[in-house]
Amino acid sequence: MALLNFRRPVEMAPPQNGAVEALMQGFSLEVMPRTAEKIDDFRTLLPLGTRVYIAHIEGTPIADMVATAARLRAQGMEPMPHFPARIIRDRAEAADWVDRYRSEADIREALMLGGGVATPAGFYADSMQLLETGLFDGFERLHVAGHPEGNRDIEPAGQERIVMHALRWKQDFARSTGVNMSIVTQFAFEAAPIIAWCDRLRAEGITLPVHLGVAGPAKLQTLIKFAVACGVGPSLKVLQKRAKDVSKLLLPFEPTELVQALAAHKVAHPDFAVDKLHFFPLGGIKTNATWTATHGGASARPGQ
């Protein structure tokens, strides 16, 4: 059994990396009501003003979503709830959500997305239909979804014609309404596919900033499970390769190498579409917050 008695090396502060710190400024984090309940006070983990997305999974009561948003607001965070089109029954329900978020949590930002269910609960099948309702007029910021390694729910063959058309439509919407808009993405584990996707965006005339999804530190088995469930593409091989090395199998996987590679690319290519990082704390909110505070410099530390 001595073979499995691995010990993590003594923790040492990472060397300062100005490029990484610059890319991590203004990072965001994603929570669900049930995961947020485990945190007594977000001010002890995150910088003040951190954008915290609140994922709305089908079946989650809107009261739980609004209560989570209100608590985040009270603790100095900037809550950004999800509005998944396919789980909203009709305009009246969408209007009720918007009214409750605004009146009870002073919501100013929202993530508009189609939602992962196969059959819409009502009229809305995609985020563009929600945007057209006019219910989000007056919001300061609206984000939309992106998938660096494709979205098999939309285009099973792995093409990008439909999603690129949709992103151009959303960009035109942002320009015509004056709303601040960015693309927030699914996570990936390798820099090359991300860079290639960002280059394709620009080639298609899509200039919206990208807030890149990054999987926070977690057990390898956990990451593989979520990656498969979320349809992560070619970069999944990074995890699969690591899983073959028994000496690494029991150690948490951290996004350090990925973030360093993206930060270096940003320095070499200042027009790189990735503007900020968005963390999915798959290994826990506290674990993720420890990583961001360690690697993100002074601006990433709690209470800043």
C-alpha cells in the first residue's frame, strides 16, 4: 500500500507572474443556491465586487435563486443570475423573475442562455427570444454563452454555422441597444483549442469580449465526470492523459498551466479575445477561492 501513500509537496507561494495577474483581474465565479449555502460570508473568500453567476438548474425554485442573489448583493458581490430560455414557461414567468430579482436583489446583470433541457417548457427555445421580449431593457450588462469546443446540443456534427450566426445576432443586438455584452464560455482544459476558437470568432467579425470558462481545482475524477456531462471536446484528452499516471491520479488537478499559457498568449497578442476568466468551482468554492487568491495577485484577495 505504500505505493498509494502519496503526499502533496510542501505548499509554496507561486512565483509572481504579472501576465497571469493581469488576466485574472476582475475574474468571476459560478455558484448554485445549494453550493452558496455552504459559504457563511463571501467577503472572506472573494474580492469585493466579484461577479458571481448563479446557475439556474431546472427544478430550482425561483425563491432560492432570488434569495441567493440578495445575499450575494448584501455581502458586496455582483450577482449575475442565469436566465435559461428553455425552462421559462412564458413571458409572464420571465417578467416575474426579472421583477423579483430587481426588487429583492437589485440585479443589474444577467446571463442569457438557451438552457440544457431537450424540450422547452414553453414558448422560448433560445436566448435570442428572451432578449427580444424587452424585459431586460435597462440592464447594465447581459452576457451570452459560448462553447470553444462546440455545442453538440445545437450542432451535433460539430459545425459552427448556427452558433456563429447567433453570436452575430447578439452582437448586433448589443450594438443597437447599447447594452454591455460579453461571451462567457464553457470550460476547456487546453489552450490551443481555445485560442483557435477565439481566432475564428474574430474571423467571423464577432468582436465581443470573451470571459473564458476555467474549471477550478478539483479531483481528477470529478473533472472528468463534469467534462463528459458538459460535452467538453478535444481538450478532455489532457485529463485522460493525466489519469493514466497513477502518481497524479490522486492529486487535485489545477488550472495553473492553462491560465499561464493563455496569459502568455495575451501578452504576445494583445487583441486576443479573452478578456477575463470565469471559474467553475467544481472542487468547491473555498478551494477555488484559495487558488485565485494565491495566483491572482493583490486584486484577487478577499476584501479588496
